[in-house]
Amino acid sequence: MSLSYGKYLKLRELLACQEPESAKHGAPAHDELLFIVTHQTYELWFKQVLHELDAVLALMGGAAVAEKDVGRALHHLERIVKIQGVLIDQIDVLETMTPLDFLDFRNLLTPSSGFQSAQFRSIENKLGLARTQRLRYNEADYEASLDAPDRPAVGAAERAPSLFGVVEAWLARTPFVASPQFDFWQEYRTNVTRMLDEDRATIEGKAQLAPAAQRAQLEEFARTRETFASVFDSARYEALRAAGQRRLSYEAFLAALMIMLYRDEPILQNPFRLLTALVTIDENLSLWRYRHVLMVQRMIGAKIGTGGSSGQDYLRRTVEAHRVFLDLFNLSTYLIPRSLLPRLPNALREQLGFRRDA
Amino acid sequence: MSLSYGKYLKLRELLACQEPESAKHGAPAHDELLFIVTHQTYELWFKQVLHELDAVLALMGGAAVAEKDVGRALHHLERIVKIQGVLIDQIDVLETMTPLDFLDFRNLLTPSSGFQSAQFRSIENKLGLARTQRLRYNEADYEASLDAPDRPAVGAAERAPSLFGVVEAWLARTPFVASPQFDFWQEYRTNVTRMLDEDRATIEGKAQLAPAAQRAQLEEFARTRETFASVFDSARYEALRAAGQRRLSYEAFLAALMIMLYRDEPILQNPFRLLTALVTIDENLSLWRYRHVLMVQRMIGAKIGTGGSSGQDYLRRTVEAHRVFLDLFNLSTYLIPRSLLPRLPNALREQLGFRRDA
Amino acid sequence: MSLSYGKYLKLRELLACQEPESAKHGAPAHDELLFIVTHQTYELWFKQVLHELDAVLALMGGAAVAEKDVGRALHHLERIVKIQGVLIDQIDVLETMTPLDFLDFRNLLTPSSGFQSAQFRSIENKLGLARTQRLRYNEADYEASLDAPDRPAVGAAERAPSLFGVVEAWLARTPFVASPQFDFWQEYRTNVTRMLDEDRATIEGKAQLAPAAQRAQLEEFARTRETFASVFDSARYEALRAAGQRRLSYEAFLAALMIMLYRDEPILQNPFRLLTALVTIDENLSLWRYRHVLMVQRMIGAKIGTGGSSGQDYLRRTVEAHRVFLDLFNLSTYLIPRSLLPRLPNALREQLGFRRDA
Amino acid sequence: MSLSYGKYLKLRELLACQEPESAKHGAPAHDELLFIVTHQTYELWFKQVLHELDAVLALMGGAAVAEKDVGRALHHLERIVKIQGVLIDQIDVLETMTPLDFLDFRNLLTPSSGFQSAQFRSIENKLGLARTQRLRYNEADYEASLDAPDRPAVGAAERAPSLFGVVEAWLARTPFVASPQFDFWQEYRTNVTRMLDEDRATIEGKAQLAPAAQRAQLEEFARTRETFASVFDSARYEALRAAGQRRLSYEAFLAALMIMLYRDEPILQNPFRLLTALVTIDENLSLWRYRHVLMVQRMIGAKIGTGGSSGQDYLRRTVEAHRVFLDLFNLSTYLIPRSLLPRLPNALREQLGFRRDA
């Protein structure tokens, strides 16, 4: 029998999955379908996001990643960015439901909750949200809110290599960071140190500056120098990392910084794009969370005295607490002007280009 | 057993509805899931659009519509506008699939086709797309492409009152258009005629104008006068209607024009908003169709010599041919400056306001 | 001389306003034009937002607001919502500038800063951001960062009636809240009290419930009752207000709640839409601020030890601290199911409808 | 004197460029500012688009393009895509102006018109819209509508190399298309011919097929074969080109096809992305034009009998007629399944990768 659109998409089954509770309780609430459809489209897109993440993990999870596959991985990540755009924008639709309309069926949904979305938890895990980083909700681990049959898949996603992990390992393997001909890190430190020395001399030489203003500028300068010093010394970097203020390994951090600075070299273009995509994914996830927070607030308001324990407060704190690629945002702290960039030796430059240039 | 998120949304069933053909044929194509998920989210949103249209038809389908219910109907229509925004924007996601990736499974889908979407056909029918207006595809009526079990619902949607129909009837019942104290149409015609006379005198009086320029302005003026004349005379209006150039009944047309012109009067505000929402829905549907056309073109290109018979060409022609509320766009032709607007008698003005003003 | 497009839009002047500093310093940075154009389009839109706010303030600032003008004010507010959509979305464009490209001209811009946007400060003032609510930046009032010639206009915007103020006064004048025939507040309290009594009885009657679970439910119940109690008593409400946890006057709060609950009555439809538009404007402003925060973070990273004094941290805290219509979000806390809504007497119901119904 | 935000952005000058005609005529129309601001933001973005196009033309206009610069050009094109997103979306704002509000000042703008936007004409020219392809408006060349002082720049943009031109030349120089070790075009034709032979055999072998169905399938097959035949023969291709049905040179066409088919090879990834960006730019331009058409229609309606000469009709026809990169959409016609793709010899494959693989 030939394939039809409806059979291919299993529309009969798909369109039978909407069962409003309000109808079962004899008081159909018009907007409950909207509530269901919105969440179901979220879950369909979540499935797609997981599919893309799995593809990236497969491409980048090995001991070596072919250049070809960096481009492929990038393509999957850029698709995730586009999907996130839809996830964010479609909150506009759900917000056409008014708080009073929500009240028509809200109580019937108890105790179900979006915290039970196993796919969303798997996305967090596959991105690389660390267990230690997760806020606890109602003093319980996140698995507590999952349906029992969902736990194995979510747990497996947590134990398997994550996007953060494979990217970190891939970065750490970047070949060009240090070689006999060019030690990026040493050259970078030299140039930064010279830049800082000049900055300080400039400030100290400002004869016309009021003493208080000069002091302020020197304090600001001291913070800048301190910021660089904290990464020049691997021991200090590791201390920051142990304190949870950095997450990337030192090697991965250095490589990521080099990619940011030399991103126009052909072989570094895709890695740069990939890092940018990760930053955007992280940003979009935070934006989605924050829109979610505001929507919940306008839907249900806030009770007196619920303090830190409520779902709404938990959501609000995850906006910043559950970020995965924060280290990549912080890389910008360490950029230096192109004019101060150590010059790549020609031999290395050729290595970063295509063979056919020869 | 208590309700969980997953049970409520029937996630097990929902997430089992994605069955890529490529996997069945032993050559899984990564992007087929995207193709399925995109279309399934479309169908879920279509279901919601139908739910909103049904609500509007129920509210406005009777012999009289309470003012309260105009506001409710408007709310449903504005939700449809928001949903359309998502439908249009999410084409961005599908376009991350490249033509070559599509080719990996495209042939496996034959002969299924989006033309078989019964829900989409029902939306067109409920909006009020007339059978006579529908383009024929492959020399067949649109039902020919539907799965047999889908035909009854689509046919019922066609035979039942449509949004176009109930709005037209509701407009035609607008009470204030003509009354002993104020005959909108007569006053409007008087003012328009005066305006046109002045326009002509102005042109004829432009002594410094070159004859050719004056002739051009007079031709333009003649077209304007002709445009108004075509609606001043109900017989001429009906002739345009018979020729398919107008669709709204004369009474509905007059009422819609009055609503556009006096939209700030309290009782006309919601009707004005409702007409605006219909215009936007029509516009969004055309935009969605056109984005769809461009996407198909970039996905599959074009064959030599397929002429007018191809699906792509059919799609392209529906962009304009399948518009439902074109008459409301054309209303703007007949607007006149506020300064020329017939003044409402105070008694009528009070009727258009709220009781509490008394 | 006849008007041309270019003359009308003053394009020669407009397109001469882009003067990159990098070019002046002899090292043109390609992306500086993007930085300028983005900010200039922001300022143009800000001018439009101010124009719309002024229109609303003029329409609603008087001792009485005609129903007609509520609809007009709403139209202006809904336009602001659309403009905010563009303001948020166009951050996507600025984010195509990479941190390294920004570095090419960033230092040349010192000490100019977005905090100096007088129009943005005026928008905040006209919306009704209270001086007491404003976070201080670098231990200084916000005027400190403005150019001197900009201060008078911004200060005038602060001293003049704000949107918050005129809406609050307009709400407080709502006529139907208490009348001999119907005292909304008394009826509401009666019904809420009955609802709460039943809730408690239900919890206490759950024989099968474990004691700990029952205790948790009772605590939750106590919080709910406390939440209602805090507004039942005007003295307690005023205490919350004095503590900065509420901002709307008691009368305005009651009226807003009544509008939310009876929004389908014809005369309350526009007020309801207006409150919804205010909520959306507040939400969009927060979203824009948060996107801004994330963009700044990815552009410039973060320094060690800057603590709470940095611009980035200030921006981040304004996301929540500078919200203006938070009370309207919190209204949802006090909604009750439609089934518990006090029934409006027929005489009142008629007053809430249109005269012509008679 | 230190740089302030306002001085940097020349806000005093910028915000003095809005001079509503209605105010000059003594009857200020509130919405005229919106009309001006919207068009001014368009012009600012147009300036940015021209800046990006110039950068691409500079990077790709030479006799050879370094791989590094392909990545840079791509970055500029992707920014244009983002800007187009804003240009399309902000029509939402202008559409909050109602036709009646527009009428308050519409006549004052005569005879100025958007057709006079010199920057927009320059964008069309720099993209590569050919003069022969341009629709004529009012039987005149497009320069006729420009202000005299604007003509030189627009004309220069037309005479200088366009994006279409430099991309075509760059494609034609692609080195890997034919070499002693691998002749892409010959291998491709061989595989396509085999595929077509098998297709025909399959159809002819369908014993159970009704004769009419078989005939239909054979006709469809003939069209497919004809489509391929039209490009296999360079003379036929040139004939299509002379007839205006193709625009790319034969060499550029072959190279673009090869890039589409082997896009995963490292050296072809950026070229593939670049072609995709061009397709998206073309698509977005058409979408913007079509949204523009619909907006104009809802703003001013349509006159009887203006036939093909009106501005609205002209706009509508440009949506399809003024497309620049249509050939790239049509490439999809010639894609073949990955399984039929000629295998690249290892030596060539290495050439397409990075040197460091060695």
C-alpha cells in the first residue's frame, strides 16, 4: 500500500495524544489544548535537539576528529541554535493564555510538572551540565522528580561523555598551540606583559590627573593585571578551577584562546565557528529559561513567604546557575588587540592553510 | 495513580510517532527526523488553529453576537496570528536541511505529499476559501489528494459556515449603518463627491501645468472617480461581485467601511480590531505560502518543461489565488481623510458608547 | 521644489551622522559602523517609544479618561510592544560582531557609555521607574552619567506624571468596584474565605495521608491563606507597600483585580487589554536588558575582583530591579476560579455593556 | 573634551532629522513620526548592508581569493542575512499604522516615493541585479526616479563588479573541477546516465502498471532526462543562458554543482556555506519585497483599472523578477544521491583537506 502523508507522519496516533484533563472532569477548558500542544511541540523539538547532540557526540567523541567532521558537527550545532529560536519565540503563543484561563484547569494537572521532562534533563546532561552545578529542588536531586521509567536514559546521558567534555578534550588536543617553532602561550604572555607595563606607565605619567582619579585608574589597572596573572600561572588557574570559577582544563583554555585570536587562519575558522555556536547555544538556553520565568510569574504570581523553596524561585536561579559554556564567554577577557598579536611564523601559517596553496 | 508530566502529555505515544522511512530501508538519513518533527509540529499547531477557528465559529455563528463575544472571538483570532508567526519562523529550522541531505530520503516518501494534509485543507475551508476559488492540482479537485478517511471531516468543514461567512453575516447586521437620524452611506457619498469635485477643479486650475502632465493627472483622477463610482451603485458592485472581483455582500462591505472610518467609537473598537486580525491572518497565510514556495524551490530546484502542472507552480499560484479576506485589504481604497468624515449626530455617538456615560 | 524621498527623510544629514572613531585614528575598523548603526537605530526607536508614551500620557493624564481614549492609549502601548520586539531581535545583528573585532575600536570609545543614553533614561522615567528603585551606579545618581544638556529633559520626564502614575490613578477611579448594589471586594473576600475553608477541610480530611505530607500541605495552605490575608486588610497591604513589596495604591489594586476577573464584560475588555500590554512591556524590557547583559558578557568577558561595582554587574541587577509593573504580574496570585467568581447583578452587568443592548 | 555617547553617535544631529510634513502643514499627524523613523532605520541598515557588500567585493574581487578571505567574505554575507531578518520583522511595527492614520499625511508626501531610495538601488546593483532584468516603472529606467545628485553613486555601483560577478568568476576558477586524475563533469555525466537508464528500465519493467500510468511516468522521466541533457551539452546550456533562463557561466555552474555535491571536504565547506548564504540573501530579499507588497496593499487598497502600470503592481512583479541568485536555487535540480556520487581519488581528497593531515 502506498505511503500517504498521514501514514508517514502517523497523524492518527499523533493527533490522538491530546487528552485534556478538564474534559475528563466534565468541564472542558478551551485553553487546555493550547497548553498541551505547546508542551508537545516542545517535546518534539527536544527530541530533535537530542538527535543533533547525539550526532555531534558521535562525530567528536573519538580520540581524533577529522577536519571534515568539525564542519559536520558545526552544522548540527547551528541547527540547534535555530531550533532554540523557535523554542523561545513560541512562548509568545502560550502567553496568549491568560492567568484566569489557566486557572480553569491548572489544579487538575497537580502534581505533574515541567520538572519531569526527561528529555530536557537529558539535553542538560548531554550539553554537560554537571551534577555538582545543578541546583537542588525541594532538597532533592533532579532524578527524584522524574518518572521511574525515564531515569535510566537520563542517567545514561549524565554518565556518557557530554558536549562540554568532548569539546574540552578536542580543544586540548589542538596541535598548534605549542611547537618548537612557536610557543603561543609564551609569546602571548610576553606581549600582554609589555602591554600592561605600557598601560601602567601611561597612567603614572598623567601629570594633569587628580590624585584620586589616578588612584582609581591604578586600581582598575591592578584588577586587569590580576585578571591576566590568574591565568598565566597554571597553578592559580587550577585553583580557580577547583573553586568552581573555571571549568575548562588549562590546555583546553589555552587552545580556545588561540582559536579566538587566530580565527581567520583557514584551519581555525571552523573551530572558531564551533566555539561561537556553543556560546550562542548557552545564551539561548538562558534566554529561554528567563522567558519561562517571566511567563510563569505572569501566569501564577507569587505567594507570600515561599522564600527560596518555590518552583518559581528555583527556575529563576537556574537561568544563571545552569550555564554550561560560561568559560567561553569569559575568554573575551583575555583577548588582546590585533596589533599586539604574536606574529605566526610562515611555516606555521602554511600548516594552518590548505595543502593546495603549495 | 497520580498524574505525571509524561502521562499527561502522553509522551510515550507522542515520541513513538517518528518512524523514518530511511531507517526502515536500512540506510538511516540523519535529517529525516527533522523532516518528520517539523511536519508533526505543523500538524499539532494546525489542530490548535482549528480549535480556535471552531471557537470563533461557535461564538459568531448565531443569529446575533453579544458584544462580549466579539471580544472573545477576537482573542481567538489574535492567538491564530501568533501561531502563524511560529509556523512562518520555523521554516528557518527546516531550511537547515540541505538539498543533498533531503535527497537521502526524498524518494522514499513518494507518493506522499503535503497536499494530503487534511487539517490544512480544513483550515482553508473554515477560513472560507471557496471551492470555486481553489486552483485545481493535476486537473483534479483537492479531495482527490486526500486519504479517503480524511474526506468526510474536510468536506464537512467546507459545507459548514465559514469564518468568512459568519463575519459577512455579522457585518451585514451592523445596526448603525443606516438609521433615521444618520444615513452613513448617503453622507459618505456626498462628501466623497464633493472631494472629487474639488480635486478635479484643482487639477484643471493648475495653469502652470504642462498639457501632458495635466492630462495624466486627469486620467489618474478619472480612475479614482471610477473606483468610487463602482461601489456607489449597488448594481455595479454586484456586477463586480459576480465577476469574482468582490466577495463581501454589499451590506457587509458598507458596514466594514463604516467600522474602518469610525473605529474609535467604543462599540466599534472591537469590530475594527477583528477586521484587522482577519487581514493579518490572510497576510500571514500568504507569507507562509510564499516562504514555503521558496523553500521548496531551494530544496528541489526546477525541471525543464514541467510548465504549469508541477506542484511547485501550483504552490506559487496559491499564494495569491487562495486569499480569503482580500476585500478587507481593498477597503483602504475607499477611506477618506478624517477631515471629510461625516460627523456623527450626538444621539448616535452616545449609542456607540457605554451606558455608564449616562 | 517638489518633495523627494531623500529630502523628506533628510537622508543627506542622516547618513552623515556615522563617524567612526577608528577612521579618525587612522585605523578604520570595519565593524565600528555596525556598532554605530545599531545604536543609532536604537535611539531612533527610543524616540518613537517616547512619542507613543507621550501620547498615552496625554490621553490618560487627565481627571477622567473617555472610553474612546482607552482604546487609543491601548493602540499606542501595543505599538510599543512591537517596537520592543525589534529592539530585542536586532541584538542578533550586533552579536555578529566578534569580541576581537570589537577590540579593534573599543578603547577609542572611552569614556562614552550606553548609560549616557538620555532617551533611554527618559523612557524609564516616563514608564514610572521610581528614583528610589533605581540602582546606583558607581555610587552616583543616574544623572551623573548624563551629558549636562540632556539633564533637563530627563529630569522633567522624572517629575512629570508617569505611565505608572496615570494608570494607577485611572484604575483607582474605576466606578464599578463598589456600589450599593454590588461590593466586589466584600463578595470576593467571602468567596475566597469559603474556598480556603474548604481547602483546609479537604487536607485535614485526607485520612490516608502520611503525617509529614499532611503537615507539608498544611504549611502550603497556610502560606496561601497568608497571601490572601495580606491584601484583605488594607493596613497590612499598606505595610507591604511601605516596605516596597507593593507599589499600586490599594484602590488601584482592587480595581485591577476586578478587571482581571471580569475582563469579558464589554466595558472591561479594553482595560484588561491595557493591563496586559503593560505586563508585556515590562516583560519585554526585562528581556531586552537580559539579552543586553549576555551580549556584553560575550563581548568583554569579566575581570577578576571587580565585584559589584562593574557596569556588567549593574546591568545584570537592573534586569529585575528596574521592573515597573511588577504588581500586575503579582495580581495573578489573587485570581480565583471562574466558578467561585461572585455573580454580577443584572443591573451592573447592563452598565458594563453597551447602551444599544437596551 | 572627552567623548560622550551622544557626541559619538551624533545624537543631536540624528534626532533632528525627523521633520513631519503634517506638522509643517499645521495638522500634526501622530503616526508620521513612525513612518519617518521606520524608513530612516531602513536607510541606516541599507548603509550597513552596502558596507558589508563593499567588504565582500574587496575580498573577492581580485584575480585570486585566499582561502582565509573566503571565510571573511562569508562572515560579511551572514551578517547581511541577519540584517535582512530585522528589515523583514520591523514591517510588523509599520503595520501598526492603520490605513486611516496613514491617510492623515499620505497626500503631503507626494510625489516622494520609496522608489527613490538610492541606497536600495545601489544594493540591487552591488548584488548584481542586471539592468536587462529590471522591470521598467512607468516606462522609464530606474534612474529616472532618483534624485539627480544620487545618480552617480548608483550608476557607479551598476558599472562596478557585482557580487554576482565576482562570485561567478571565483567559481569559474575553482581548481578541482577537472584535473588529469579526476574529471568531475565526465564522471558525473556517466553516473547520471546510468541512473537514468536504470530509472527507465524500472518504469518499463512495471508489468502491473496501467498503460496510462506508465505513459505518465515515462513522460515525467523524459522531462527529467531532458533537464539533465540541457546542461550536459555546453551549447544547449549557452542557449538557455542566451534566452535568459540561466545566468551563471558554464564553468561557474559546474563548479557550484561540484561544491554542492562534495561540500563536506574541508576546502569546500566555506564555499558551500557561501553559496548557501547567497541563496538565503536572495530568498530574504524576495520575502521582504513580498511583505512590502502586502503592507502597501493593506495601506492603500487598489484602484479600479490601474492595470499593470501602478506602483503596487510593479512592486509585486519585482518579487520574482528581481531575483539575483536564482541559478543557485536551480542547482538542486542536478543533485544526485550520495550513493551515486563519483568517488574522489585519494590524492584529490588529500588536496581538499588540510596540510597538517600529512
